Amino acid sequence: MPFDPAVDIDRLPVEPGCYLMRAADDEIIYVGKAASLRARVRQYFGSTSDTRFFVGLLDRFLDRIEVIITATEKEALILENELIKRHQPRFNVELKDDKSFLHLRIDESMEWPRIDVVRRPRKDGARYFGPYHSASKIRQTLKLVERYFQLRNCDDLTFKNRSRPCLQYQIKRCPAPCVLAVDRAAYQQQVQAVTLFLQGRHGELAAELERRMWAAAEALDYEGAARFRDQIRAVQGSLEPQQMVGAREVDQDVYGLYREGGFLQVALLQIRRGRMVGSRAFTFEQQGVPDAELLSTIVNLYYSGGAEVPDEVILGVPLEGDAALVERLTELRGRRVALRVPQRGPGRKLLELADRNAEHGFFQARQSEAVRDGGLVRLKNRLRLANLPYRIECFDISLFQGDSAVASRVVFEGGVPRRDRYRHYKIRTVEGTDDFAMMREVLTRRLRRGLEEGDLPDLIVVDGGKGQLGVAVAVFQDLGVEGVDVVGLAKSRVLAGDRPDDAAPERSSERVFVPGLREPFVLKPHTDEYFLLTHLRDEAHRFAITFHRKTRTTKAFTGELDQIPGVGPARKKSLLLAFGSMTRLRRASIDEIAAVDGIGERLAQSIHAALHA
């Protein structure tokens, strides 16, 4: 029976908990929390001031409301977070880039502490640093730490079972405490230095390193002094000029918000010890949720997902149930967290800065969306396509001197690359340099599978002119493909004509060949459709070239090693991962080769001798 407010609301409990709104098909369409479930649900039906987007749709969608009673409001807050993540209701706020963030971990209680990468911090007594929102950033940090501070990064099992130093020792990035006598006090000093560095206490670290440098110089330990000098330069070089935005040396997260109707943008500014160190942005559509409820949910989801909890969270509006949120954040951090709504002073200025960031991000997101959508419409009209090309696939062939031919497929959806849908193809049936036959093989494999699975794009772009387009059209006819557009994109070419010797060659515009038309369409530079197609083609070319180089390298690497007795597939893989190319392997010493897992000293001598025969 559909939910009847006049009868069913009075049956709800007055205790704290979560309520789940379900549709007739049992789909959960909204999850909320409340200090009093009955009072909170009554607000949806007893007031005309609630202007949230989905409230006006409850008569159409709502079938029933389920409740889960909790002991405290804080438990309701935690439960709401889990329910939203599990069910992803259509009318709830969702952090679209929510993920498990990367952290660096150092356990100082270990005999020889190591630095490693983890997804989620645990309450195990170790120090965690982060979160790092990109793998490239964490790799840069690890590279700097390994190069200048030389902490081990191997796992405990490898550390306990080594009998000789590994390659990290050979390249002077680890002192090899696993097998060599290392000064424990000096190693612990390096651990403390890394801790200061990862905490962002660069001034304190630089001062301490400078003190150690002069002490080493006075003790005539010039090699040690030089090492401290290099560490100081590394620390100073890692710093970027940053504007001091606050006089208080506390960690703060500042949430700014800008909205127009149901479209809104939230900007998060990360302030660490008075300096802005980063920002995040969250975009929402069709959200009529009030500002206070929106920010409460975002803060809960963001920090429960593994993000670092600061000393203070600064917001522009007071939150309902902020005591429970403060208790939750304090529990996650392990220390007291303050929730502030400043009306004046430095905190208010930070809020205004965050709001300006949110406003800028809002219009930038709307502009980018309009450019992409407008480019797709103009591309459809310009090339006289049957479909709006929301999903486009581009194919490119790559080979070098007729060897190791491969193909690539890249996918754009809504004008944006979908890299998770990119694919490589190894050419199976064509020998030599027949580009047309290779394109026929790849398109046949792709379209045949697409017909079987019902997964076809709106537009297929082949890299090339009339010849490649003719092959694609023939494949379409052979397989009976209908409802998919296909075009050929030809690169610009050098135009003939007299010109001075020192003048740059004049080139034609990009040309698009369309079935049934003799002359190609010429794309005007600096237009949205020009940018979209050339970006697509360049991405396909890059993806194909990268895979082709990898294929050639692997083939050359394994082919030469096949001639060496005792080197099987597993050892070839280990050598390839360790050195990457035959050139680097030839330059390696016997000790460096022997340091690779699975390669002993005797086999290393055989490999070295075979490569230098």
C-alpha cells in the first residue's frame, strides 16, 4: 500500500536513526538521518517551504518508508554514510570522485622501519601521511624519499630472507640493513627526517639537516656533510611558492559553495599550517537539497572515505546535528576536531575565497559541458551524420618496417576520453605492410563482437583517407551493420608551390571523408569539431605507438634471451621488469643482474657472457 502521511507518520518512532524511502519497484530513492525519525519525516509532508527537487516528486515515486533505529545520532550519521555508499539512491548527494585514497605509512615500532603505500589507514599505531589523490604524485614523493633519505621499501618477508643486497642498494637508494651492518641511530634519524618531510614541516626539517651538516663537517665527515647538503636541497626544491593565507598554524579544510537552482558546485580548500596546499571540486546536478544538509552529507562522505581529517572544518552555514558530526570526525582523527562557521576575521576571508573558487568552477564546468555538447551537434551537422556522435570510436594501425603490426581503438563519450574502454589489437592474419587488410581484420573483429553483444558506437572514425574508408564501408556491408556512421580522417598534407627556402611548408587542413561524397569535408582550425576529431585521432595514434614500442621491445628482449640456457619465461619477465631494455641489460654488471629476483650469481655470469660475446 502506498505511503499515507496522515496515518503512517504517527507510527514512526521518535528515536534517532535512518529512514529509507522506497519506490514501488523496491528501489531505494533516498536515505536520510534524523535525531527524531517521526519529526524529520513529517517535515516532508507538513510544510510547503521544503523546495528540494525530489520532494515534489514523492507523490509519484514514494511507495513506503523504512526506518532503522540507532542508539545515538552519531550512529545514525555513520549508518547514513554506509547506506548511501551501498545503495546509491538517485536523490542523494554522491561524491562522484569518491574512492579509497592513497596514503604513505611508516611504522616506527619496527626494528628497521619501511615506507609503503596503503589504501586505508588502520588503527595500528603506525604513522599515515596523505591522502594522495593521484598515483603520479605519490610516486614523485617516494622517488624523492628513496633517493635522498634511503629508507627500505621492501616487504618484511623479502627483508628477512635476503642473502645479498638488492638493486636498491646498488643504485644507492637503500643502505641494505637486511644483510649489512647499518648504524641503527643514523637510520632512525633518517626515519625522523622523512616523517618531518611528509608532515610538511619543511622549515623545521631544513634547520635540523643544516645542523647535522655542520656537525658532520666539524667532525671532518665530508661525505656525510655532502649527503645532508643534498637532502637540504631536495627539501627546498620540493617546495612551491605558496601564499600564506592564515596566520594560525593549524590544518583547516574550507568548504565554499555556489549554486543556481538544482546545479551547484562545492570547492574544498586545504589549508595546512597557514598555507594553501591543494583544492578539490565536487559538481552536482538536479539537487534541491538545502545548503546545510548538502554540506553535512559531503563532509561525512568525504572523511569517512579515507580523506585526512584536519584540525578545523570551516563551513558557510551551521549544520543540523553538528554535534554528532563533530563526534564522528573526532573519532576518525583520534583528536578533537572543530566545526566552525566564522562571521568575520581570517576564517570569513577563507570562506569568501572558497566561494569564489566554487563560483569559478561552476561556470567552468558549465562552459566545458556546453563546448562538448555544442561540438557534437556541430560535428553531426557538418558531416551530415545520421546520429548525434555521443560515443565515437577511432581505429589506427601501427607498424615499423613491416614488423609487429598492432592496432588501437580509443573511445570518446560525450566528447571525453573513456580510457577504460581503450583496446589494443595484435594483427593475426596479415603479413607484410598491407594497411587495408589490417584495418579490415580489426574492424571485422570489433564489429562482429559488437553485433553479438549489442554494443556498437554512434560513429566510427578510421585514420586515413578514401582507401581506409572504403575498407570500413565494405566491412559494414559484409556484416550487415546498420545505424552506425563511419568516416575517414586524413592528416593534413604539404601543399605544392614555390616558396623561399627558409619558409615553413604550407599545409592543408584536416580532411574528413564521408561515404557517398566524392570531395572531403575540410575542418576549419580552432573549431570545436576540429579539436574533437584531431584529439581523437592523436589519442588513437599515441595509444597504438605506445603498444607497438612495447611489443617490439618485448620481442627483441625475449628473442635474444631465448638463446641463453636457464632463462625461461619467468626469468625473462623479471629481467624485463628490472632493466626495461636490452641496452640497459647489456650495461648492467654481473652483481646488478644477480640482484634480480630468481637470477643467481652463476646464471648472471652466463647472461653477462652471452650478451658480450
